[in-house]
Amino acid sequence: MKNKIIMHVDMDAFFAAVEEREHPEFKGMPIVVGADPKEGRGRGVVSSASYEAREFGVRSGMPISRAWKLCPEAVYLPVNYQSYVKVSNEIMGVLRKHADKFERWGIDEAFLDVTSKVKDYGEAEALAGRIKNEIFKKERLTCSVGIGPNKLVAKMASDFQKPDGLTIVKEEDAERFLSPLPVRKLLWVGRKTEQKLRRIGI
């Protein structure tokens, strides 16, 4: 029986990237999408931060007041969810046609089982390249792709070379790839689970 080959496709800083595409005057500037910062007095959180904003330490989920303190010069924009959903649906349409089995994972990422579409990881890499090019040509947005023997490895591989990355982790290389990574990097491991695992020496 042929081993599975799974892709995880993750759009890069999706909300912020869509805003930059729609507002080319902001290209190259730090962009923060989320609540109104109100010059550091705002409530709410960051929904998305461009990679330029991340260089200042701004991260998704961070209080917007903290983001303002770290990067007051950023362009702060409200969430335009309707626009993001429209773009997401177009991207998911591209991904779906390349997969045996397709699993949408939120608005900006998805898992693709491509086992019967390719004969080996070399062909999977070529397919991933075509997918990345098709998305960029259609939507002018970049994505990062991880390829592995299961969803966990593929997901972690897609995070490895962001933005616009492509990382392959074969089954025989999975342990070597995963072992140096902190446990927090594991899929479904949050802060509380990380603390519990640390207490038992993991």
C-alpha cells in the first residue's frame, strides 16, 4: 500500500496581504489588521500582521494596544472579513481541484491529500510549485506549502520557511525534523498544554 503524501497550504499573513494587494500605496510598510488602536488606548486584538510589522514584534492575537506601542508607525486597518472570505473561496477552489481529499482549515489554510496525484515526493514538490504559481497568478498572493506523510508533519513543514516557502519532510526524515522543535510548535499544543508537558519533562 502506497504511503500517504499530504500537503498543507497556508496563505502568508493573509488578511494583511489582501489589504496590501488592495492598497498598493502600503506596499512594504508594516500593516496591522484588527481593532482600532486609538493611539495605544484601544481594546481588542491584532487579527493579522504583515511580515514588516512582525519585525517590530507584532503578532496575531496580541492586544492592539501592545501592537501600537511596538509599532506606532504601522498602517492600522479594520478587518474586512467579507473581502477575505471572497478571496479565500477563490483560493480554495484552486486547491480543491488538485487534491484526492481536501480539508479546509479555516479561512487561509487547507490540507490536501495528493497521494494518488503523484508517484513520489519529487512529483509532489512540482505539484506544490504549480499550485503556488497558480494562486499567485490568480490572486497575487503568496502561500507556504509543507509536504509530509501526515497532517501534523505537513502543517509544521509549512511553517518552516515562511513566507513563500516550500518544505518537504519525507516519512524517514520526520523524526529528525520534529525532534529539535519546541513542543509548542506541535499542532493543537497551546500554552496550557505546553505547561503540562513541561511539568512531566516533555
